[in-house]
Amino acid sequence: MAVTLTEKAAKHINRYIERRGKGVGLRFGVRTTGCSGMAYKLEYVDESAPDDMVFESHGVKVFVDPKSLPYIDGTELDFAREGLNEGFKFNNPNVKNECGCGESFSI
């Protein structure tokens, strides 16, 4: 089981943590919502939870709660700029369907 970051994503996360002035990594999980059933959630972590799974990629720790892991196992997070837009891209091998707006997915 693993969650990984591309080098671009790791650099973006490190820059943001440095600007924040605190943080130990990124929390990555899912929540029930949207047209297709689930959506990704990301937040910066100042302190890990006791049941967190911790993955490290390019020097950045990614914290995942045990309930989210089956849905995002094998996912690679990338950070991309396309024109004026920038953001995380989720390369999740478990996804079967995505909604038209791109905000949610199903497994």
C-alpha cells in the first residue's frame, strides 16, 4: 500500500509549508460528496493522528487515515500548471468513474 508524490508536487508542498511557517506534511483523504460519491480532501498537517498511515515521497510526508486508504491506495499526486490554472492532479488507479465537473469520483 502506498501513496506517492511527483517531484513537482513535493516541491509545491514544501514551499507552502515554508510560507506557513509550520507543518509536518500533507493529509490526503476522501470524503463522501459530489455527483459520483467521493471527493479528495487535502490539508496541511501540524501534528499526526495516532492511526495515520505515513508515506514519504521526495522528502515530504503524506498522512492518510485508515478509512481513506482503500480508496486512494496506489495514487500518485502531481502538481500541474495549465495556462492560468494550477493545482493537484490525482492519478488514482482505483477510479472507475468521474463526474463531468471533475470534482468527484467513484470506485
